[in-house]
Amino acid sequence: MPESLAWFPDNLSLPESALPLLISTTLLILGVIALRVVIAGVIRRNVASSELRGRLLVNSRNALVLLAVFGLVFIWGEQLRSLALSIVAIAVAFVVATKELILCVSGSILKGGAGSFSIGDRIQVKDFRGDVIDQTLLTTTLLEVGPGKASHQRTGRMIVLPNALFVSEPVTNESFTDHWDFHVFTVPFKREDNWPAAREALLNAANHHCEPYLDTARKYMSKVGTARGLEVPSVDPRVTIQAPAAGEIHLTVRLPTRTGQRSYIEQAILSEVFLNNDFSAKKAEPETSKPTKE
């Protein structure tokens, strides 16, 4: 053996099962080429019209290419099935390993297509609530607002949510409009308290604090309703009564407010009402017994 081929592996050979397939493939290709030459020669000798001759040559070539493809599939069918199974197994393993990442990307596409929220909106997903400060393909970052659903103060904590949540969980967007929002808060009372007076005091305080911008908010909400094809909601402050349990009365206050001032106006109204009034039930003082004359 020449020294230049001394490094060549001695056992380098094709599998025995592949040799008949290669021979069959070679014979198929040679047969198709020979058939192509024969058919092309027959067409050129016997067809006088150049247009028809060109069309027949193209059609015969395409038919032979199709025949060659079917022949190769027939010859290599078993190996192709094995290869397809391997590809499917790899694809399944890849999907299982990256399922969460795929869900995150899907959630990002879903929230982007639906326009669920944008930077600066206040949203709630499951038990997570806050202002959106960043969005990426995989995550959404919130500045937490709390504690609880009724509070409107930032806690100083940052929440990073995987976008997979938006595929299976509903999103509550508290920033329906860009400049004005409706704010709702509830004040609980006992049944024996003077809640009618509290209701009147809350309504007066709400009207007092909303009066400077009520006309502007009314025009803006009218414009939003017309643009979105919705019935224009009333922006006038209102106080409704609820009885969630026996012995309890809840007064629910709804009023328009500027975006970002929910907590401020709520605290202003509550401070004005409760610093100047006492709605608790007054217990009757026991009567002192008068001395009897003997």
C-alpha cells in the first residue's frame, strides 16, 4: 500500500444493506437518462411544429423527473421512514424541552395582537397587579400596586411575569382610557349606623372634588364612546347601596378621575367625610332611677 494511503481506515465501507439501494438508484438514473434521450430524439424527428415540439420536450422532461422521484422514494422508502421517525422524535423532544419558552412567545404574540395593554397601563393577571414598565418577547415587567385590589399605591417591588400567563389567564386593564378613568371604592357600615347620612356626605364630597373637571371628563368620555361605538357612560359621581351580608351596608362610590390620581381623590373624599362626621350608632344612655319617697 502506498504510504500516502496508509492513514485511510481499513474498515471504511458502506453497509451491506445500502449497496443494493445504491445499485438500484444508479440503474434508475441511467434508465431515466436513456429514456429521456430516446424520447427527445423521437420528438425532434417526428414533430414538425416547433411550438408543439417544445411543449412535448418540456412535458416529457417533467414526466421523467416525476418518474425518477417516485422511483427514488420507492427504493429508499424504508430509510426515509426511519429518518422521518428520527426527525419527529427530535422535534417532539425539542417541543417538550422548550414548551415554556414557546408559550411565552405565543403569549407575547397574543397580547400584542389583541392590544390588551401597553406601557404605563395598570393591569391585573391572577394575583399580580401593577403598572406595566417593560415588555419583551418572553416577559412583562410590572411595578407592583397594593396591598390588595383596592389599594392604588406602589409597593416598591418589581414583578417579572412570563408571557405564558397571557395564554391561559384573563387580563384586567384598569387603564381603559388615556386621560380619564372611572374609580370605584367601597365604604362598609353596620346596619344600625347612620349610613343614609354617610351616603349623602360621600356624594357631596365626590361632587365637590370632581366639579372642577367634570365637564372636561364628560366631553372626553363622549368622544371615546363615539369612537368605539359604545353607549356614553354617565360621568356624574354616584353612591350606590349594597348589602353583601346580614347586618352590613356597603356604600359604593363611583366617580371620574384623572389617570394616576385614583388614590389621591379617594383619600381626599374619605378624609373630608370622616374628619367632619361620625356615623356610628349612638347607644342610648341608661336612665338613672329616681329615688322613691318612703
